[in-house]
Amino acid sequence: MTTTALIVGDLQAGIVDDYPFAAGVLPVMEKVLPMAGAAAIPVIFICFGLRASGLDVAAGNQLISALAGPG
């Protein structure tokens, strides 16, 4: 049983396009992902998202409210 996995979070458009640090992360991921596949290491992709209705944003959560934007 394997106990190793590669977890990749929030590498979708809108995240990587808006943050300069992503320029350094993406080339590394382009190398690491094939290496994980070749070693039969499971890769788990996590994508943060919010409902358009805003129902999943708590009124008091300023950080997530800012990410969700107005309306």
C-alpha cells in the first residue's frame, strides 16, 4: 500500500494568472507531474471554487468574500 501522493492545489486559470509567484511554480510542476506518474505516485488535484450564488461564503468571512467579489 502506498502512503505517498502528490497534492496539487489551485493551479487553474484565475489563480496562476493573478499571482506572480506562479511563474516559478509552473515550470517545477511541469517536471514533477511526469516524474510522479512514472513512479506510480498518485496525483491529487484540488481546485478552489465558489458558487455564483454566494451561498457558500459566510457573511463574516472577509477573505473569502473578497475572493468571491460583489454580488
